[in-house]
Amino acid sequence: MTGPIRLFVATPLQAGAELALPPGAARHAQVRRVQPGDALQLFDGSGSEWPATVLAVGRSEVRVRLGAPAAVARELPWPVTIALGMPANERMDGLVEKATELGVTAIQPLLTERSVLRLDGERSLRKVAHWQAVAEAACEQCGRARVPAVAPVRALAGWLAALPPLPTATAGDARWLLSLQPGAMTPGRLFGPHGKLGTLGPAGPLTLLSGPEGGFAPDEDAAARRAGFEPVALGPRVLRADTAPLAVLGWLALQAAN
């Protein structure tokens, strides 16, 4: 038995309001053959869900009435950003979808020396908008009420240079460089006792930096370390560019569930 259809609405919602669903949500509702009187569940990315009742269904419009919102708590305890050299073909779509399901907070697509996918200008803007829509659809499916933000594509060097200095150990954030280099620590050794990410408190943010298909060039690896990224190993197998950050997110989700 399934519950009401969940739809993302990119506008602030208010209890008791009547509104026409935006075009994307309306098309989704129409494809699902909703009828007047049917129940929907709407969310606007603010962390709450609004029950809604379908009032009317037209050729291009679906009107609904909103009920009282309910807060939704389905996020990881740690805000996690994935910054990665974009994998080619459809692999980036899959990564955005699965990372959203696993609880990522933000995704930063990066251009690196060995990147196969090269984006700039209008094509870059279209791709980011597409990935944002993938994240929204994944939130509709998985029950999250906060949509991860997909940032504009940036060159790795410029992105690293713009990062703020690491704060003090008691209030700082964790930066992990997913690495195959000898001597890299495992996530379990960096996680620390009592659910802490190293020197972080339980709610401290984490940034995962992951390379493209060919990995980071030596000078890029060195620049990441200078920016405070600590090498982290994920075991003896070589994971694809779109698999490695998902493995860490899955591990964090299990930690949060314990």
C-alpha cells in the first residue's frame, strides 16, 4: 500500500492556501491520474511537508488546497558536501540521484585536469539545472523534505582557493580526500568515538573530495592536502568515480542509524 504522491514545489507553501501546482508538479500529478478529492503530499525544501487535497484537474492545471505542515526529520546528522571531478555520460545523473537518497546536503561539480566531461557556458548551466531536477525527483521518491543544492560547475583550483581556512579543532569541519595513496586513513579511524568526525562535534560538516575517472593529477592532490583535505582510503578495491563518494555516504547513513 502506497501513500499520497509526494511532489516538490519550488515556492514557499502556507497552510490553508489554495494554489495551482507549477508546471512540472502538475504534469507529474496528471501522469499519475489524480482526481479531485485525492490526497497529495507537497514539500518546498524547507524541511516540512504539507498535506494537500486536489480541488480541480484541467488540461494544463491542477489546483490544490494545503493543510497544516508537519516537520520532517530524515537528514543525516552531519551536513555532507560531495565535491567531485564530474564523471562522464550518465554516471553524474546516477550519482546525484543516489547521493540524494543517501542524505547528501550539497554537490559541487568540478573540472579537473583529467576530467572526461568538459562543461562551460550555456551547456554547463543546462547540466546543473538538469542535475538539480534529478535531486528534486529523488527527494520526492525517498521522503526527504530538504533538496540538496547542486552548485555551478567550477575549476578545482579556483574552488580550493576559495575555501575558507579550517576552523579550530573544536568547531571545525572535516575535509576528506578520497585517495588510493599508501598511508591514507580509513573512515572508521577518522570517525572517532561517540559519533564524531575526527575532531568534529556530532553536527559538524563534512566535505568529500573525489576525483574523476583518471583520478587527480599530482599537483591537484597536493593542492587539496594544502587546503586541509585528509586522505581517506575505502579499501583494497578501485572504485569508480561515481561509486567512491556513494560508498562513504552509505557508511555515514549506517553510522547515523546506529
